[in-house]
Amino acid sequence: MIYEAVIVAALLFIASLLFHGATTGRLVGAPRLAFQIYLATVLGLYFVWFWHRGQTLPMRTWRVRLVARDGGPVTPLRALARYLVAAMAIGSSFAAGLYLREHPDAAIAWAVLVPGPLSLAWALADRDRQTLYDRIVGTRLVIAAPPTTSSPPP
């Protein structure tokens, strides 16, 4: 997840530059909301595209592949469902963590913090080591076959 976060940070940085290049001034109100929706959409497109193809770059490096529950390829709709469910769990926890930095006494933020760690910790107790969002949408991570290399001609 750390390697994925580095890729995502770079992607969002570039997307932010493109958005801010088209705007002027400080983002407040409706432009700020539009910016947040834009970033969530960019992130969604990234994950849905690569999950539909089976792997993001970090997943390829670690030889992990996303497949449907039956072992087949992940459809774009299922990849989108995975993104939305994971974003609700992990994204809400991330947002709650940021909010708690300024408002540590906000009980609702502490409650919203729970789904992300819970969905990841679920994998520790799950018989197939799947996260809660993988269980919900019918996907699973598997070890990918090592890449084949052709031997050089003699």
C-alpha cells in the first residue's frame, strides 16, 4: 500500500497542477468541491482502469493480481464497485484522521475513522485473507505468475 500511495500521490499532484492551471485564486466553496470531485474521479479512473486490466504498477512489482471471485478477469463495473466501497471505508477514515488533527474531541470523526482500519484488519481474520471490501464486491488478490523471460539466442 505504501508503494501504491507514492504512485497515487504523484498522480494527484499532476492532476492538481492541471486543475489549478485552469483556475485562479484560492479554492473555496463550489470550486473547492469541484476540485475534490475531480481528484476523486482521477483516482477512480486510475484504479478502475488498472484493476480491470488486473494490476496496478505496484501490484505488478509485488506480483499480485486482482481477479473476480471465480478467478476470472475483473469487469469495469466490478472494479468501479471495488473503488467506491474501498473509498468509502479508507477514504472516510483518511478524511476523519485529517479532521481529528484540528478537532480531537469530535466523536463523530472517531466513529468515521473505524471503517478503514476495520476493512483492512478484516483480512487478518478472513479465511482467504481478503479485505472486507473485496468480500463485499466479489474480488480477491492472488499471487501472479512470474513474468516469462525468453532466453537469448545462442
